[in-house]
Amino acid sequence: MRLQKNKCRDYLAMSTNSKLNENRWNRNYEDVLAYMSEHCCDINGIPDDALNRSGKNLKRWIYEMTKSLEGRSRYTLSEQQIQLLDQIGIRDFMSASMQDWFAHFGDLLAFYHSNHHVHIPEDALCSDGNSLRTWLKAQRRRYRQRKLPQKCIDAFMENGIMEALESPLDIAMQHMEEYYQAHGNVDFPLDYVCPDGYQLGIWLRSFRDRYLKEKNQTPYPKEVIDRLNEMGVIWNKPDMIWQQNFDQCKEYLDTHEGYRIPIDLLTQSGTYLQSWIKNNRKKYVSGKLSPEKRRLLESIQIMDITFYDPSTETWQQKFEQCKAYLDAHEGYRIPNSLTSDNGTNLRLWLIRCRNQYQNGLLPKDSMCLLDSIHIMDITFYDPNVETWQQKFEQCKAYLDAHESDRIPNGLTSDSGTNLHLWLIRCKEQYLNGKLSKEKMRLLDSIRIMDITFYDSDADVWRQKFNQIKSYLDTHGGNWLPIDLQAEDGTYFRSWIKYSRRRYADGKLTPEKRQLLESIHIMDITFRGTKDEIWYENFEQCKAFLDAHGGYWLPAAMQSKSGTSLRFWIEGNRKNYVNGKLTEERMKLLESIHIMEIRFYGARDEKWRRIFDQCKAYLDTHEGHRIPNHLQAEDGTDLRNWIYHNRKNIYRRSACGVSGDTSGIHLHYGYYLSE
């Protein structure tokens, strides 16, 4: 007998007939029995580090015996040895890995009892945090490879979940067979779920997608594909449904005149044919259809198909009733309450048609019909109240009779409509451009934007005149602030403009004409905040020039508002040259010779002071002689100053005439030449 020295065979002695050495076996058995008696535990209570008399691991010997009993070992046991092992409960022995296995199996049983199926989702976890679905896949693989212990298989069989070890494909095919036997087909929706919770619709969709994607190298057995074909599985279902809908649409158009389809017509798949046509129109326009589908849609002229509601009258019938009304009545006005034969409000129908006309959502023939009745010019009115034209005529009559652009708030029309509120609404519509051209022309004729309102019938004209005269007398001049308002909140600007027109047209009484002439109504101007600043700057410049003589200003001089007068003058020069000023302002600037004004800085002021001292000396002493030692107040030698400026005059004799400003100021030559 040849002994092997492998560590895994330390507990066993090999004989020629592959049987265990009985003496060694008996010693190991006795050691296990003694340990169990000494520690009062069963076979599973023996720790992993328990040793026999020879120092070998008892747990490993027990594990080898378990494998021998299950037939997974090359060694065999005698009947007597098997009986002895059964006495110590060898068949109940579980290793650490087996204990983990039964813990996972317990998690599987808990899932089965709560859901009544073993179709494990991806997010299901075991008690130790591992994936329950991955564990079950491993058991299926071991079962197919015949590596799953019989004890584990018995656990599946005893709990009635043997189908959990079957492959997913076998489970799915089993459900497919059950559905086919019950219904005779497999035409179920994509979200179909079997009574046991198996999501058969989702499985078939994923199976179909993978089959179409890997058709030439499909991983599925040929017999499975053949069986599904026998059941009538449709591999490309969207194309089949599309073709069915097209055939139904073509059949309806062929059997009915025109290209009109009822909105409630359903396809075989349960969807509305109207929705299918609209969806394919979009895809046809955006180029998202195959050439074959585009050819089929063109054959039925899909862009010309229209829809109608069979429960109501047709579009054509409503159009004919509108046209008949317009032909029988002059103009393009339809009452709000006009209805069709079956009670449809034609006003709302026309408004909807107008919107569809503007957005191009109607067929060409319908748009031509709407053009024939001038759809965009049609208006609506309430026959129970007076028309817009009647209200306008009453407002115009009042304005002409009172020679004013003011209407009392309580003025009403013949039917009791408040014309004050009506005019305010017309103003808003006028500004927003929501009126027809004819109405805007009529409102312009009464100067709608200048019309104001008041609460009493007193002589407000005289009150406004007195307020204007009082302002002019108090402030002087002949101008008014542009935002100046009367006591009733109206602007004087509007009142003066209206009075000017009436004055020019000769529509005022002699008394009013005389009063307006007393305040020079035609010469009154208006100034805003910017205008007031402009005139203040002008007056300041003019006052300085009058006080100092000449046409020069300090470069650092500022206005009362804190702005630089130099920048103000330069800006007005540009506007003067470009003709961007009013005639009044241009005349004012010409009065101060705006183009000749120059500026000087600190050095110029010093020069001017020295010049004034020199001139004062010459005026008080006869002749043109100055002592050599004469000095200015700041200590400047006047002799050297005169000599320096005389040299500049000879060098640039034409600087005061030609307007050359490079280096020498114009007023230098002017003063020295004197």
C-alpha cells in the first residue's frame, strides 16, 4: 500500500480497496464522541480549533466524512461506520460555508413568503448586505453543473421552490406556454404581469430588442426562437402597427369622398387615427421617416387630410351660414349672439378660424374660403347696446358744442353708457394699436390724446387762464414748466396747445381772444428739467461776459448745478453747427457770440492780472513808458513781461485774426494790440 503525503490526507490511510484505515478511523470517531460528551454539545458545536489525540483537526475529519456520505469523496464508508456516524448526527453537520448558504436560503424563503414568487429584483439584498439575485444565479449555475450539494437541493424541494433553480429563459418560456395555452396567442401589452408576479411583458420586450439587435449571432437556442415563432410572436411590432394604421386610413379614404376623417375614428390598436396622422405629419416634415413610409404617406396626400366631429355640423355648413349672413347685411360685422342651426356660437367659431388662419393650420381650400369673406376684417357687436360709431358721434357733438377738449365725468350716451369711461378705454386701445385704421382716424379727428375730464360744469377755462397768468406774472418770462398741472390735474401744456389751435382757427369768442393775447399765447414755450438747466447755464454765461467784457471764460468755471460751463458751451457749439437747436436757442447763443468764446486757466488769470496792472499804470501816467524796476503784485518784472509778449506778437502777428489757437490765446493779441 502506497501512502500519500498530502496534508488533506493526514486523517486517512489508503488501502488497496480505497477504504479508510479502520484503526485510525475508530480513534478519530472516539475523539469526536469524547469531545461531545465532555463539552455536552452536538456535532455542530465542535469548534474549528478542536484537536484529536494526535493533534489533528477534528472539524476537518468530520467534513471529510460528510463528503463521503454525499458521495463527493473518493473514499467509501462501511455500513457499520455509517451507522456510527448517524448516531452522532453527522447528517446534521454544517460547515461555516454551509451555514452561510442556509442563511441566504432563509432570505430567499422570506422573499418567497412575502411576494409568492422567486423572481428576484436587482435591488433585493440578503441579511449580510449581498445581492440576493446574484446568490440565486450562483445556485442555478451550480445546479446546472451538478455541483450543488444534495442537502441544498433537498432544501429547495422541501420548501416547494424548485423552480428557483431553473434558468430565467426556462421560467419565461414556461410563462409564455401558460399564456398561450390560456389565450391562444401571445398578444399581451408591454406592461403585462402574470398572476404569480412575473413581468412577462417586460421580458418579451427585452428579449425582442436583444434578438433584433443580435439577430445574426443570437445567444438563444434555435428551438426557443422556433417555438416563439409558432406562438406568433411579432418581432418588429411598431412597424406592424404602423402598417395596420396606414391600411385602415387608406381604406377609409378610398371608401369616403374627400380627405376628411372623423376625430373619433379608432385604429385596431385602440388609438385615435387623428393622433396617428398628426404624429406622422410631424415626422414627415422633419424627415424622420424611412423612404418607404414617406412614399406611402404621399400616396394618401397626408398633408391635405382634415378632421371633423361627426356629432356636430361640418365646417362647411358653418362657413355657409356665416357667408349668408354677411351677404344679407352690409359690412363685415356679426352680432355676438349669432348661432348656427344646431346652436353653435358662430362668433367663437370665427375667432378660432381666424387664429388657425394666421398660424397656417388650415387646408388651402379652407383658407381660400375664409379669404372670400375677408376673415381678418370681420368684427363683432352686441345688438342690444348702441354701436361704437354712435358713442363716437355723441362725444364729437359735445366737443364741438362746447369748444373744448374737456368732457365731464358724468357725461352719458343716449342709452346711459358713461362716455368718460368709454373714451378712456378707447385711449388704451389706441395706444396699444388694437383698433382698426378707420376708428383710429376718427379718434385722431377729435384729438383723443388731448381730451381731459372734469367733475363740474363751472367755467374751468377762465380758471386755467388765471392760473397761467398768475404763474407768468410771478416767475417772469414767457415760458412754463412742461409738467405744470392745473388744480384738476390736467396739464397746462395741453390746454395752451388746444387754445392756440382754436385761436388760429378763429373759433374763440372776442373776450377769450383778448385774454390770450394779453399773455402772448403764441410766444409761450415749455421747459422741462433739462430746459431749465439749459437756460440757467445760458444766463450765467451771459452775466459773466457782460460783467467782464470780451468773449472769454475761466476754464474751471462751473454752473449752479455743478456742471462745467466749458463742456456746456462746447456741446452747444456742436449742436449749433449741426442745426440741432431750436430757433430760440440759436438766437440766444448768437447774442453771446458762442463761436468766439474762449477759455483760460490759472496761467491765463495770472497773465490777465499782470496785464491789468500794466494798463492801469499806463492810464495813470502819460505816454507809453514804464520804469525798468516796476514789478507786478506777485513780483513779476513788468519790463521782461512786456518784452516777452512783444516778441510773441511779432512772431504770431495774425493770431488774433486768423483764429489760430495753437499755443497762444486769441485775447492776448487783442489786449496787447490796444
